[in-house]
Amino acid sequence: MNKPDMQINIAGVELKNPVITASGTFGSGKEYSEYIDLNKLGAITVKGVSDIPWKGNDSPRIAETYGGMLNSVGLQNPGVEAFIEEDLSFLKRYDTKIIVNIVGRTVEEYCRVAERLSDTDIDMIELNISCPNVKEGGVSFGTDLLMAERITEAVKKTAKQPLIVKLSPNVTDIVSIAKAVVAGGADAISLINTLLGMAIDINTRKPILANIVGGLSGPAIRPVAIRMVYEVAKAVDVPIIGMGGIMTGEDAVEFMLAGATGVAVGMANFTNPTATIDVLNGIEDYMIRHGFNNIEEIRKSLIL
Amino acid sequence: MKKLYYPIIIEQNQIARGTFSMKLQCNEIAETALPGQFVNLYCREGEMLLPRPISICETDREKGILTLVYAVVGKGTESFSRLKKGDTIKVLGPLGDGFKIDESIKTHILIGGGIGVPPLVELAKHLKGEIYAFLGFAESPILVEELESYGAKVFVATDDGSAGFKGNVIELFKNKNITGGMIYGCGPKPMLKAVGKWAEDMGIKAQISMEERMACGIGVCVGCVCKIKKKEEEDWQNRKVCTDGPVFWSEEVIWDE
Ligand SMILES: Cc1cc2nc3c(=O)[nH]c(=O)nc-3n(C[C@H](O)[C@H](O)[C@H](O)COP(=O)(O)OP(=O)(O)OC[C@H]3O[C@@H](n4cnc5c(N)ncnc54)[C@H](O)[C@@H]3O)c2cc1C
Ligand SMILES: Cc1cc2nc3c(=O)[nH]c(=O)nc-3n(C[C@H](O)[C@H](O)[C@H](O)COP(=O)(O)O)c2cc1C
Ligand code: FES
């Protein structure tokens, strides 16, 4: 039997396969290049980048929970200049697409990052309006319809590369937010970011995270993510990158059946440094076993 | 080189209440590990997804054996304690930046608290000159003979006075009036803070091994930071314990609260 065609297209960008890294869980690839061949990945999404360096939240920032973890890193990063100088030149040595996750506290801050990236050699921008740790005016961009549309519009105007908007699951109606960012000009949507959560040490009777609350990721959130990808895929026409608890190829296929074109691997990288490659091999095995020739066929094959 | 390994457990013993020593046949890590470095130990159980960072206690380069000593404090370490001789375990390492060894220093002072003692064993093995080790425990002392076998003169303090000096390790150390060219500390934060303060008062350099909750252990998640002063600036930055540390100069660490 022929090898299945793994290639996908997101907003005009050709990825050699659908496996992408989830922002914040893969650094800028350098660390994992010791364990896997980065050339094998469809794309690398780097950690959130802001216009100037951010210090992030206090420690502890990590708490393991049943089947997942909470983090309250607070988007610590060295800023866009450092990213371009140190990380981008490293990533350009590999044959994979580069997606830069951008963060900000205000519309202007987001736009400054997009502007600075406009003449660089990156492939796509992922607008992170969904980090639960940073807010503007008490409402984060990702949970307010008007704000979500406004920020997408503003960044879309500034950005030279196709724009992915990453949605927060911390909303009652994910479909209306998805429609708002598409109206604002989003070329693709990625989801889900982490679910807001909390854990308490019952012996000290203190929250484990210094920040008290944090974002939940890992297999524990997968059913929520699958449901949201399914609902959004039915409602909008732009391609979707699905994520949330993907540990294996089978998990990734579940996202595709729900309507995702691309899939991103997050926390699994911490459990298993070769997770991305294992997921890729798992998808290919599934396609061979079930006679799928390409990713689009899987996406259209959900039986209701 | 740091890599994933699946070594066999060749020995697992309880050495004190709730404290275990595990020996792994892992030639690659045993041959390259440096004092103060750690490994990520992965749990088998499905719901525990993050690795547990455990310090390298001792290595035997010839035989390729790695010794880890850990306390059972939760589900992950409990699951390690149930593993038997002959079982395999997933290990990533060696990780982190360990203790710096300055050959010109003649007298070394090691200060360990509880489950912070293990990395001091491998350290003592690498040090030349006089070594004094001050160890504090809640109850039963561990690894005293191992430290002595590498030439350390060991002083013990216990909270309940059941062994050695009754009280904390810092008091014991101050009572002894011993000084040296370098201090190395590993243990709970209040102890490390006191070590740093004493070192500063005495004008001696101190290296301390910090502990923070980790996810990746390899510098990716930025989950394990502590506050470190910037050189020649008033400002500080969050540095990663897993890759910039775990060992830092005490004078650079900024303590919370
Ligand atoms: C660099 C370094 C070296 C260490 N060396 C040793 C050692 O040699 N021997 C030893 O017994 N212990 C050591 N520890 C502490 C050890 O990692 C924790 O006790 C262990 O992770 C607890 O896991 P658990 O599942 O039993 O506990 P749980 O409380 O069930 O763990 C839940 C989560 O919290 C994390 N966690 C809990 N306590 C700690 C802690 N004190 N530090 C970091 N993470 C924690 C766990 O990794 C896990 O992700 C070290 C920690 C660090 C950072
Ligand atoms: C430690 C950590 C840091 C993260 N940082 C970012 C970030 O900078 N930007 C972002 O959009 N998402 C960030 N995320 C969210 C992930 O990209 C992903 O959306 C989420 O973790 C769900 O996927 P998973 O369950 O596979 O981890 C982070 C997640 C973790 C665990
Ligand atoms: S544990 Fe992930 S950066 Fe240190």
C-alpha cells in the first residue's frame, strides 16, 4: 500500500504533516532537538513572545493534577528582539514551518510584536488572546466578543504573515468567539488554550501555585477540547489546529475526526521528549490501518 | 550526554523510615554525571504524567551504577518505592548544572538538611582537601558512612536529639567554629537562606542547590524559576532551576517574603 499523504495546508502555508508543537511546551525547539529531528515536524510554534521582556509570575508555577498539570508561568519571555536574535536564527536551520505565538497586555503591545515580526522569515503568527494569566481592564481579550474581534482586526492589519487566533476555552459559548475572530480577519483558529483551574495542598492548606490559579492542560482536558473543536469546525470555514491533551497518534486522530486540520502536542512533551514524533507515527499507522489517503479524508469521515 | 534511558533496578533498600536507596545499572549516566546534577524519574502509573526530579547521590563509573536516595512524600515517590530489583524505570539525565569545584580550595564545608543530603555524597567524592559535613535530620540520619568513606568529617544534628546534637544544623555548625574556603548547601529553603547569611557574614563563598516544582526538567516550560540578581544591576531575573541551576551562588539568590 502507498504511504498516505500527510501534507496539510493552513491559510496558504504548506505543512509537510499535521503535527505542530503547542506554544510554551517546546521552547524554541533547541532543547528538544537533542531528542528528535526537528525537520520531521509540520511546524514549530514557539513560546509566547511579547514586545519587551516579561518576568512572569512567582514560583511555584507548576502543580501536577490527575491526568494533567496546572501552570502559572505568566508568559515569562525575553521579548521579541531576543527571540529574533537567538531563537529564530536557530530555527531557520531546519526544514519546518515557524509559527510565533504573540502576547501582549494591550492592543498596541500585540501590534508592536506583529510589526517587529513583519519583515522576518517566520511563516505564521499565532495570536494568543487566551492566556488566563494576563488581562486588560479586567477582561481578557479571549473571553469578550468585541475585544476578540477588535484585537484580531488590529493585528491582522499589522501582520504580514497569515494570522492564527488561539482561543480560550474559558467561555460559555466558544462558537460566538470563533465567529468574532473570523469576522476580525483570522486566517485560522487554534484551540484550546488551558482551562482555568486551582489546586490546594490540604496539609499546608495553601494553594499550590503562588499565583493561586493557573491553566490546566493534559489528557484531563481532552474531552473539552474535542467538543470545542467539533463545535467550531461546524460553524466557521477557516482551518483549525486542535490541541488539548494529545499524548498519542490516536488522540490526534480524534481531533481530526472532530474537524481539526492540524494538531498540536503540548504537555505530552514533558512526559515524553519524543512525543511529537510518536504522535506523527501514530497518525500514519492509523491512516494505513484504516485506508485513509490524506488528512482531509479523516476530517470528513466522522459518522454522526 | 543527557538522554532517555530505561535502566534496570539492581538494588532497592529502605535506609530509614520512608527513605529509599535505589541503584540503577545505567552506565551512560554514571560515566558522565557531575556532583549536584539530577535525573528525571518517570512514573509508570497512567495519571502521573510529570517526571520527578531526583538528585544523583553517588555514581560508580567502573561498574556503571547510579545511586539515588529519595523520600516517599507523595504518589510518585510512593510508586518508585514499590519497584523491585529487576524492574526497569524510565530516566532522563544527567540534568542541570551542578557544584563548581575549585581545586585550589583546601577546606570544604558541606551543609545538608534531610533529603538534601544525597547530592553531597557525590560531591565529597570529587573534592580534594579537608571536608567537614554538617547534616541535619528530623530523626534518623542517612548517608553518614558514605560521606565518611570519602574522607568527610561528619557532624549530625537531629530535631529530637535521637542522634548527635539536639537542634538544627545551623546551630550545630556555628557551635563548632569551623571555617573553610567554600560552603556547599543542599536542603530546605530556610536552611539555605541561613547558610547564605552565615557565608555572607564570614565573607566565604557559598553554593546552594535550589529546589522548585518542575515539569520538563530541561529548560522548556519555564516552570521552575527562582529570583536571581542580575550582574552589575539592581534588577533581578527569574532563572530556571533545572538548567541554570539547581546550584546557584547564594549571594545571587533573592529570597521571597
Ligand atoms: C533538583 C531537585 C532535586 C531533588 N532531589 C531529590 C532527592 O535526591 N531525593 C528526594 O527525595 N527528593 C528530591 N527532590 C524532591 C522530589 O523531586 C519531590 O519530593 C518529588 O517530586 C515528589 O513527588 P511525589 O509524586 O512523591 O509527590 P507529590 O506531592 O504527589 O508530587 C506532585 C507533584 O509535585 C512535585 N513536587 C512535589 N514536591 C516537590 C518538591 N519538593 N520539589 C519539586 N517538586 C515537587 C512533583 O514532582 C509532582 O510533579 C528534588 C527536587 C529537585 C527540584
Ligand atoms: C507550561 C505551559 C506554557 C504554555 N505557554 C503558552 C504560551 O506561551 N502561549 C500559548 O498560547 N499557550 C501556552 N500554553 C498552552 C498550550 O499551548 C496548549 O494550548 C495547552 O497546554 C493545551 O494542550 P496540551 O493539553 O497538549 O498541553 C502553555 C501550556 C503549558 C503547559
Ligand atoms: S522544569 Fe521546565 S524549565 Fe525547568
